[in-house]
Amino acid sequence: DKLIQKGADLNLKTRNNSLPITSAIIWGGQYELAEYLIEKGADANPNLGEKTNSVPHQVLAEKGPGKYRHWTPETEESYEALKSAMAERGVDWEEEQKSWEDRLRKNGVIE
């Protein structure tokens, strides 16, 4: 909270196109933190370039092939709350699911 109150840029990209929201999602499935960042002004669907998975794709990947995260009812609840917060800010999950599956097919991950 202190950093946000002092004006921390919640959409600041690192050299490898990582953002605070992507770090929260990818490193340990901190979905409540990602939702909090969105509520505080982080972009729910920033442009990360064609070579980087979009934030919605990163969320979908959390349940995708090769992920072995232990899902508890609490994890599921915070994951769905994050998706709802992102939808409220314009993320179309049906479109994102289609484009994510297209990307997986293109890369030979699914048929």
C-alpha cells in the first residue's frame, strides 16, 4: 500500500516485459494480489508484444497443459475473482480462450 500511495507505477515493465501483475500470476499463483493490483489501477490487459503471452493468456495458462499447481477451493475462488475483475475491465474471456487455444495449437501443445 505504501508504494502505491507514493505513486508506484503498477504498469512498469521490466526488460523482459514482466509487470507486477504478471509476476503475481506466474510466481506462485498470487491471484488475490493480482486482483488487488487491478483494483489499484494496474492494466488488466496491457500490450506486452507478440512474443509475450498476454496477461489474460497467462491467467489461462495457470490451468493449462503442464501446470501442476495444487488447487484448493480457496485457490479456485481467488482465480475466479481475478478473472471477474479482469472482465469488469474489458477482458473478453471467450475471445481470450479462443486465441489462447489457437496459440497452443500453433506451438504444437494441443491438437
